[in-house]
Amino acid sequence: MSCIECESDRIININAKVSDLFILKYNKKEHDGYVPHDIGLGGGDNLEFDLCLECGQVQDDFPVSEPEFSDEDEDEDDEDSDNEDFEEEE
């Protein structure tokens, strides 16, 4: 695999199990819960992406559409998830 930006072969894969401890801030909103599946960084319990060590470019198909955090992103057996909750930042 080579970098989509600089063509370097110095690519690492990052995979972290964050469960429902993921926090995202976007457009003065905050999401607290599972990793959304539509932002190009994994989804559900896992944050996963490839990163170029030469230029710092995240390796994925970008741009992505506006993130939508909905019930579809939650694990169906987790009734206590806050995935759909968005709070305005002050």
C-alpha cells in the first residue's frame, strides 16, 4: 500500500477499541458514544484507519458526506447508548 497523497510506503494501521467512549466535536455539536460508521474512521466499537508516517495523510476515500449520527450506528443490543444524542456546545 502506498500513500494516496505522497506515494510513500510508510503506512501504519491504527485500530483502537473505544467501545462507547468515543467523543466527536463537529460544527459546534458534540457526539458522545460509539464511533459513527460514516466518517471514514472505523465504526461501532472500533476506531480504525491507515496513516502515512511521511506526510500525515489519513488513508481513505475523502471527502465524506456530512456525518449523521442515528440509531443505525448503534449496536442493537445496547439500549443505554447515547449515540444519537447531539448537544450544542456553548
